[in-house]
Amino acid sequence: MTIPPALTTRHLKEFLLAACFLQGLGAGLERLGSLDGVVPVISYLALLALLSGGLVASAYIRSAPLRWTTALLLSASAFFYYAYEKVTSDFLTYDAFINMLNAASFADDAVSQNLRAILIVGVSALILLAALGMESRHRPRVPAWLLAMAPWLAVCLLALVLFVRGGEGARAQPATFTPLAYLALAAYEATADSGPRHDVALPQHGAIPSRDIVLIIDESISGQYLDINDPAGVPTPLSKAYPGVAIHNYGLAVAINNCSAGSNVTLRFGGTRENYSHIISTMPSIWQYARKAGYRTVYIDAQRTGGAFQNLMNQDERRSIDEFLQFDGVPVQQRDIATAHSLVTHINDGIPQFILINKVGAHFPVHDKFPDAFMRYRPVLPRGHFPPLSDTGDRYGFDGSRQDWVRYRNSYRDTLLWNVGEFFRIVLQGADLAKATLIYTSDHGQNLHERGDGGRNTHCSIDPVPEEGVVPLVVLEGARVRTH
Ligand SMILES: [Zn+2]
């Protein structure tokens, strides 16, 4: 088919705009299909119409410099959104956006790991930039000020919806506005909940602590995959008996969040469903409580290196941590083992300490998280491509087919043999547990698609399956330790 040249040049802008809208058509239809009832459908369509109007209006801003500046901001926002979606095959939620802001120090890694995906979405963003920025032959009969304001009114409207709905409501809306509205909401939350963090108000009374308290937060460990909760589970030392050691298994526990950052920050600051946001931003951290009680505070982070913070930690929180330990130069596969040895040393040193640990655990990719000698469950995912990675959202090379998930679950079990089993073997063999109480749990569970459902996601989904929230909860201590 040949398009008459007059038509293409006269309507190129409109043609490109239509192409940009068509890109979101699939997500829109899927969204409509998922909505139950008339009110949600009408609300979704009304918001979609208003936001789409804001986007189209921005393409007809009269002043060329203003139009191009607006186009640049909107297409940069869309680029960010598309890149996230392409890399994770998931919708960019508000939580995920906040996590990415806080992981900005890893932007280099993310870009280098996902270069191909980022280049592909870069083309879409450039088409949008051209569609919005290029000169139009048409002059809609709308006041110039309204055209200039429309995209920002759209951002405000979406931010308002997000605020009212606790971060929800941007799904399948124009990608251009979502990151900008998230940013507006994040800026509001940062100012609304600012102010000095409280000191610990509880008085310190009773004896000076004589042993360590250790909170081990594993990564992506599904409670039902361990032998302590299922006879067919992966064998661990936690199901065995040791002289002088009491191991209390609390069975399957529920994580407070199905994403790392949300559950970790809530474990460090406390919080309930009703007031977690306020507590996390203004109340004392677990480190402050520990110090007030007379403990030295130790943070062992096996996941990050180079002093980088994660899980919403910041410099202010860091000031309450006496020892901040990461394993720069230790291969990812060896970091939970290094953590176990470090924990043994800390427990045995006789100094009363509160120790919080973020283990490497079993986050995607699990291909190379265990040594060959621990390849008990087979067939496994292809080995050798991911050894330097602690965790990533990139699912490159993993299609999520039924056969892929069989291999994934085997690699996952082999990872548990090593990062949970071998970890506790070293701790139970080396540490004098009369000197410590250990609480073992995970940040969240995993959807390992046992029901044969497709997709590549394991956790952090906006419509989670129960498995994403199921974690182990075990307390280990000396059998003769008396707790009051
Ligand atoms: Zn996690």
C-alpha cells in the first residue's frame, strides 16, 4: 500500500501520535477485562480519557520551545516506564518506583545488564518525543494557556488518584504521566512525614544484656520449601536435634510485604497495616531500641557492596549502626557462607550485640547461587551466566515455560541446600548458642508457578498469589537460655 505523500507529511504528527496510543491498547483492553462492575470500568475510562486529553493537548502547545520541553519531559517519563516494564515484564507500581529511586546507585548495573531492552524502548520514547514535539499543521480551538497547562493538570489528577488510592490507579493509563505522578506523590510524602525521628521513649531497666540477639532476614525463601514445614522439603539442619540447642519452629509465617524493601523497612522500624507509613518515617529504628537496651549494633548485608544502602536505609539510620559489614570481593555464591562465619565470630566474641542480617538467599537469578557439589535436584537452569549477580529484575533467557519452571524450582531447591542448609550447618557447628537468640525469617516468599501458571514473576506482583507471602519463622537459642 502506498500512502500519498501529501497525506504523510500533513498528518505525520497525528500518525505518530496514533501509533503511540496504539501501543497502550493491549494493556488497556486487558485492564478493562480485569475490572468487575460498572463503577470501576467508568472510573478507569474517565481517567483514561482525561489523561489522554492531557497528552494530546501537550502535542499542540503553540510555543515551540515550550512544546519541545514538555515533550522531552513526558517522553523521558514514558521511557522510564517502558524500560521498567520491558525489563521486569511487570507493571511499574508505586512501591517499585520508590524502590528504584532508592536503588539509584545501582543504575549503572541496571543499564549494563539490560542494555538491549533499554535500546528497544528508547525507540518508542523517541517516536513519542517526535509525535509530541513536531510542528502541527492543525490549530485546535483551545486557549493556548489550557494547552500548556493540560499535561501538568493530568499529572496532578493522576497524583491525586494515587494519593486517594494509596498508590493504586495508574495501571494501563498513559505511560507518560505515571512516573511523574509517582514523583509528585513521593515528594509530597517526603515533606508530609518529615520532622525529627523520635528517640526511644521506653526506659532502660533490668540487667545489662549478656548475649546476642540476631535477626536473620533471608531473601526470597518460601517457608514451605524447607523440610521443617514439609517432609518433602529441602533438608536443612533446622529439622535436626543438637545437644544444648533449642530450635523452635513457628511454621509458616506471613510476610508483611511481598517486596524486599517494604518488608525489610517494616521489620527495622515496626508498623502495622494502619500506620506503617507514619511509624517508618518518624519512629525509632530497631537499632535505636537495641542501643538503648545496651547492645552494640551490627548490620551484615550480604547482598550489596561498596557501602551502598538498600531496602530504604539511609545515612540517618546508618548512624545508629556500630558495625556495617558487606562482603566486597567475595563472590555472590560464597556470601551467605561468609555471613555464617562472620555470625559465628560475632556470637562467640562475648560482646552483647544486636545483629541484623540480609542474606543473599534465593532471589532471581538462582542459576549459579550454589556450587556444583550441591546440585542434588535436577535438571537445573543453565549455569554460568549469572555468577556475579545477587539479584536482578532481568529475566533474560528465562521464558517462564512449564519446563523452565521445573528447572527453576530445582535450582531454587539446590540454592536452599547451600544458602540455607550450609549456612545453618556452619552456624550450628561453630556458634555457642548459649550466647545468642537467633530469629530466622525471610522478607517474602516466592511464586514458583507450581500450578502451571505462566509468567516469569516470582514476587512483588500487584495481584500476589499466597505463596509470595509465605515465609519461615524459626527461633534458635541455647537450650538452657532463660528468656523473660
Ligand atoms: Zn526480597
